[in-house]
Amino acid sequence: MTGKTHIIGGIASSLAFAQLTGLDPVIMVGAGIIGSLVPDICHGGSRMGRALPIISKLINLIFGHRSFTHSLLFLVIISFLMDRLLPYEALKNGLMVGMISHLVLDMATRSGIQLFFPISFKVRFPVTIRTGSLAENLIFSALTLVSFYFGWQVLGYYI
């Protein structure tokens, strides 16, 4: 998936989560956007990889692309660290929801992800799409509509 699809996925999922939990939707969306980009730190050409090039190269050298940072192990470690370092629930949940949305979207690609890293087994959906294809644009559009729906629900208070 492209960066824009991951971002809209993070927005849609964090707004939906804010609707369910009552957590601050503005914090959730900001954290969801960042979280939706974090797993691609392992790819030097990604937004996160370009923002943190040294960390990106190091992670890619050690683990490669779509392995450790696209796994349940990574989510557990990040969750553990956030529980110790971040006191604000909306921030922690937004980051996690964004990262989970990233993994789900990447499971829709032909490459899949190593969800159970260090086991090299790739997980992907039975029907997959190519990155940048018409199918991805349709997913982007659907996620945009979901974002508007939940955005209206939870941000109506601010409007």
C-alpha cells in the first residue's frame, strides 16, 4: 500500500476506535496517522524511513522489509514500551490502532507480511491487490468515506 492509503487507514480506524471508546478523537487521529506510518520504518523510501534514515537503514539491515516491524512481536514490544512511557490513553491507543491498520492493509498485498516473525511464514488475504492499482484507489476511497462517517460522529462536537 502507498503512504496515503496507510494514512487514511490510520485516520479511519482511529476515528472508529474513538467512537467506540469515547477517547479524544483529535489525539486519536494524530496518533493514528503516526502509527499508520511506523511499521514502514524498515523501508528507506517510506515517509518514516526518510524522516529517520539512520534508524531505517539499521532496522532494514537487521530484519529486512515487512518482517519484524510488521509482526505481532513488534506490536507487543511497542505496546509494552508505551505502557511504561506514555501516560495518555488516547495517544497510546491511537498509535496502536494506526499500526494495526497498517498491518491489515499490508496483508491485502501480494507480498503479505511476516505476522508471526521470527517465523518466516507470510500472511496475506486470499484476494490481494497491487500497490498503486485501481483496487488500492478504491480501498482509499472507501476508507475516506469511513473517515468522513466516523469523523462526523465524533468530531461533530467540535464543529
